Amino acid sequence: MLNSFYAKLSALFLVLIVGLGVLLATFGVRAARQYADEVEQKLNRTLAEEMVPRFEPHLKDSIDTGAIEATIQDMTGINRRIEIYLLERDGALKASFAVPDTQIEQRRVDLAPVQRFMEGGDLPIRGDDPMTAGTKKPFSAAHIEIMGRKGCYLYVLLGSEQYASVAGMVGESYILQTALWGLGLIVLVTAGVGLLLFRRLTQRLRGMQDVVANFEQGAFDRRVEVTSHDEIGRLGECFNRMADNLEATMEELRQADRMRRELVANVSHDLRSPIASIQGYLETVSMKDGDLDPEERQRYVTTALKNTKRLNALVSELFELSKLETKQIEPTIESFPIAELVQDVVMQYDPQAEEQAVDLRATLPDRHVRVEADIGLIERALSNLIDNAIHYTPEDGTVRVRLDNERDEVRVDVEDTGPGIPEDDLPHIFERFYRVDKSRDRDKGGAGLGLAIAKTILELHGRTLEVESTVGEGTTFRFRLPVEATADPDA
């Protein structure tokens, strides 16, 4: 508890509030004392000047102490609030009429404050107290003639030693006690309210700490409850966003790990089959070399060669997909006529379509436009889509490659009349090695990488490969390419 942020913050706050209270009390008492001195000095500013005519008759030939004390007694009565001193022109103490039975500690008074007082300086002005060396008190002063010596001073301290001791007890007065008690109450209330507010603020931090600790222990669904938009609230929002990102990243990692396992399994299967076939046929040729007739030998070699080509195509596709996904291949954007590219690719697949009794055609718009893309990569994506359509279209079926101009884009559709794709399989058809019909012959259906490659190529262009399919009717793959910037799409 002592090491908590709340304890440290509270301790610092209490130190500051108590220190502030002490400073306010100190300055308040000093200000009150200074104000009292100022009032006292203003009220008695002419006191010494008024006393001079009454003292001078007793200072003609000598200092008549008895007569002066009687005069002082007559002026002050029993309440001795003043101390009276006679000073030489240099400030030396000539005579004192202070509290009886007290000892004088300072025999000379600094005349600088006295001169400032007599010149009308701003009050309060404090002068030396002969009774207590180093002590300053308010005073009244005037010139007086002592035994024929002019320029001497009548120096009257306002507040005698007896009065000073009483002033020291002011701290027990009702007014000062009330003021100090009020100040103390204000400090206590402020400290209490501050501690409650700090506890409320740090309670939100403790709640955030609990969420972070639970998150660290694996409770990835925990989030900070944000109830304000201050710094703590924004910190909670930042944590929640970070937690969402981490959770999404972890889910992506889990998906990637799952795909990696599936990839390893699929690659192992797809590689093992042709390798086993090649090995089997070559071992047969090796063992029966003398017993095989030329026709049978040729059949074995042809089959092994076919599987070698299949293996080479699979490895090439894996290598190509890997480079595309890691962005080792960057599109080189150029302008080219998309209609000519479609016609060329369709002509390349005519023999394959005829062999499988599939009607392959291209439907082109009357106005041919140029698009901006990487012609080599787009050709590869289009080839994969057409090849996939031919493979999954039964005999006497139809594959159409359709171009449509749409304002500043060209839409490319590859339609087939195949068996269609079930709705549950649609989200997965672009995954590597994913096959809708798991029992389909791999020699006919391919390795399952063509659609993944086409999708990745279009993503490199900032485009999306869309799919629509109806079971029993066919499937359509669609993507769009931007028209050349200088071309007029409405021409």
C-alpha cells in the first residue's frame, strides 16, 4: 500500500497542503502584526513631537528624572504602552524611561530609521529596541534640546517591553484562534476532498491495472471500461485498441499456423504422388529393362515424364505464389489494350477447350479501350481463371470471357456452366490447395493454386477478385481494371 501510486500521490498532496497552510498562517500573522504596527505608528506619529514641550522644562540644566517620570506617569497612567528614551545627536543613549527593573542591552540606536521617519517616509518604519538587541519596533521621534544641546532626539517606542510580552500572547486571543482554527479547518477539508478525489482517480487506474494483469494472464477478451475522455480515459481507449490489434494479430497468427499446417500437408501430398509415380515407373523400367518391348517402355517413360512436368508445374506455382505474397514481384504499370490480351489468352486455351469439348469464347465490346496494369501479371491471372473454368466445366459446357466498359473501368468476367460452388465453400476457394471437390482427380482439377495466384495478382494492383456461383448453373469470376487516364470513357 505504501508503494502504491495513490499513497505517493496522497503523501505529496498532504505535504503541499500542510505546507501551504503553514505558509498562509505565517504570512497571515506577519501581515497582521505589520498592519498593527502600521496603525500604531500612524496613530502616534506626532506623539514624540507633542511630548517635547512637556519634557524640555525638566532638561534645562540637568535631567530631572523624577519630574520626567511624573510627567510620563501623568501621560500614560498605569497602562505603560510606551518606552521613552533620550538620544544624543549621534544616537547614543542619554537617558531611558522604560519598564522598571529591566536591563538595557543596546546603548546606541541606529538613526537611519529615525531620519526616515522624521522626513515623512512610508510607514511602518521600525527602529532599534535598546532593551532587546536586534529587535525592531515601531516608534515616534522628534528633536529635543537637552541641557542646551540642540539636535538631540526624543525616541518613543510604541509598545513597551511589558506590551511586547503581552503581544506575544496574541496567539491565544479569540480572534487569532478563530482565524487559525478556520484555516486549519479549510486545510483539513481540502485535504479530505483531495484524498477522496485522488482515490477516485487512482481507482480507475487500479481497475485498468486489473484488466492489464488479466490480459497478461490470457484473458484476451478483457477491456478497460472508458467512462471519460480525460487522459486516463484516452489511455484506456489506447489499451483497448492495442488489445483489439493484438487479438486480431493472434487470430491471424493462428490462421497462418493453420494454413501453414495445411500447406505442408497439401504440398507433401501433391509432391509425394508424382514423385512416387515417377519412382515406380523408373524402377519398373530399370528392373524389367530386358523384358520390356519398345511400346511398353515408351508408355512408362511417357507417364514418368508427364508426372515430372506436373511436379515442375507445382513447384513453379508455389514459387510464384510465394514471391507474389511476399511482394518480391512488383507490378510494372503500363497501358495496353485489354481486348487484344483477352483474345490472345482465349486462343491459347482453344486446343485445351476443344480437347475437353468445352465451348470457349470471348465477348468483347464494340469500343476497345486501353487499361493501366502489369500486362504480364494480368495475363497470368486471366490464364488461371480460364484454365480453372475449363477444368470444372463438363463436356458440351460453355466458358465465356466477357468485357464490359464501365465509365473509367473495364469489367472482366470469366463465366462457366460448371457444377457451381456451394455457399459454404465460397469463402475458402482462394486459399492455397483448397478444393471444392476433395475427391476430384488432381490431374484434372489442378493443384489448387491458380485462384490464389490470380487473387494475389489483383491485390497487388489494388483490385479485388469477386466470385458469384449458383450450384448446378455455373460460376463467374469478376475483376475490374482502370481505363487509361488519357482515354475518354464516354467517347
